[in-house]
Amino acid sequence: MSLDTIWYTRCPVPTAFSIAVQLGWIEEAFRRDGIALRSLASSPDRTVRQSHFGHSQENSLRHGGNIPPLVSRAGGGDPRVVGLSRTGSAKLVLALPESGIRSAEDLKGKRLSVPRRLHDPIDFWRATIRRGFGVALESAGLTWDDAVAVDVPIARTFVDDSTDRTGATDTLWDSRFVLGHQREEILALLTGQVDAIFSHGSIAPLVKAIAGARTVLDLDALPDAAQRVLNDDPATFTISGALIDSRPDIAARLVEIVQRAAAWARGHEQEAKRIIANETGLPEDLVAHAYAPDVHARLDLDLSDQNLAALRLQHDRLLADGVISAAVDLGAFVDARPLGALSGRQAAE
């Protein structure tokens, strides 16, 4: 297979892939082969950028949330999961101090913000919010029947808010995107249209500060790991199926670079957290408010039974909620060969 360009994209979440990009390792590793590694952000074409969600760009890879690749796979696409990572992230139910909402039990009868992206074919954020609130309600012995879901319509698309930079390694999702991500929901909270909003990851501490809200519940503090499964937990590292099949050597090399970046991060905490801050649109001092204290040591890829179970749980929830159109054959969706090739080389050494 003749190959001159590989496209990539990453979400504003902590990933070893982002570290590898920032260190220059991704470009360097393929330069001698005459293969250009290009971020989707390097193209101003909306269709190319939309591949961040639809996985439509050929010869591409992505590290980030699990909902878009599951939706793509259910719709007939062929992204394949070659690794999973779980870094831990803030998953916050937020309410204003004067609301009287102090615990998940207090959500009974309250109006909960559920955003609806009017023009996005994959509304991963709505699915995430509904699930986050659903878990919070369940933790208090409640269901959605005990609360009021308030649709918050959002006319702008995710790609509308993507960066206007077009550098070869730029991320689509800069600080401006992160800061404005829940703009309409914050307004709904401050104007009394809703009583509580849900936020997570890098966005959560920013939303909390902008709105002057208090944390009612952090799902990441719940004892059951199943309650912490959301869009970025586990995060998925996916590669186009055609690329894996035609160039398994390249797929294995990509996995090796990501694992090497994860090892580098473990030994370079401050530098790694600085990169994480830059990639997630955060001031450095807020990284600790958005992610686990040892986030820099949690970036490795694996396909452990525990993480695969988390992916299956997310799939089953999305199917039950109608977010994905059909059941996904997770045995075909997960391709262990690139990670297995790396493990085989390490064992031989």
C-alpha cells in the first residue's frame, strides 16, 4: 500500500499520544519513510475536521472519548480500538450555593440541564450529561422519573468552535473551545432555567469557577468503578481498520511511540502536566482539579479485562439509550494485534 499521509486527532483529555505529539516523536518516527503525520486541524476543510467525530478520513488515528468511535462503528465505519487508557477525571454535578442542593438526594424534583446540539450528527456531550446525571440519581436511589430533564438547545456545532490555527500538529480543541464548551448551560444555570448542570474533565473546574457553583457530587469519588465510566473513561486509541490491515508495522510503531511517551511522562511529572494543561485548555494549577494527582503516571495503553469491561458497559448503556444505532461486535472493534506485537518484541528482548 502506497502511503504518504496519516491523519490524526486527539481530544482535550490527558493522553500519551498528545505527549508524543508535543515532544515531536510522532513526526520524527515516520519522516524517514516519507510519511507525513498531519493533525486534522491542519486542514480548514470542515469535512476533514468533522472526521474527529465520524472517523471518515482514511488512514487516520484518534485518541480520546469512546462515544464517537462507538457511534461510527455502529454506523458501519471501521475504526478499531488498539488501546484503552483511564486517567481519572472530575465528574461533577454542580449547583449554585443558594439552590439548597447539597447532595444527590436533593436532585429529586429538580431541573437538570441536558444540552442538545441541534446540528451535530454525533452529540457525544448530551449522551455524557444524561449518563452523568443518571449515575448521580442512581447513587441516591432515584431515577430520571424523579427529576426534570430540561433541554438546552445549542445551535453552534463542535467544529464551529474548533481552532482557527492550521499548523501540522495543532489540536482542534484549544483553550477557547474548552472555555466556551458549556456556555449555554452556564447561562441556563445563572438565569434560573435549570437547577443543576453536569460537567467533567478539564471543563469541570472552569465551569465551576465561571458559574460560582458548588460541587454536589463527584462521580469519580464513588466506590464502584462502573459508576465512573463515561465518554473519556476509558479513552480509546483508535486506528483505521484499513491502515492496520495494510500496514500492521505502522500500527505497531504508533502504539510503541504512545507507550514510550507514557513511560516518559511517568519520569517527567512537571513537564508532562504542563503538556496536559496545554492540551486540555487548562491553566497548569487547575490540572490537579480536573484529573487524578498522578495523572502523568496513568497514560499507558492496555486492553486489560477491566478496561474492556468498562468499554462494554459504555457500549451497552449507549445501545440502551439509543445513542448508537446497532450493537457493535466488540470482538471485531477491538484489535489487539498492534499492542500484542509490541508486547512480543519486548518479551523477545
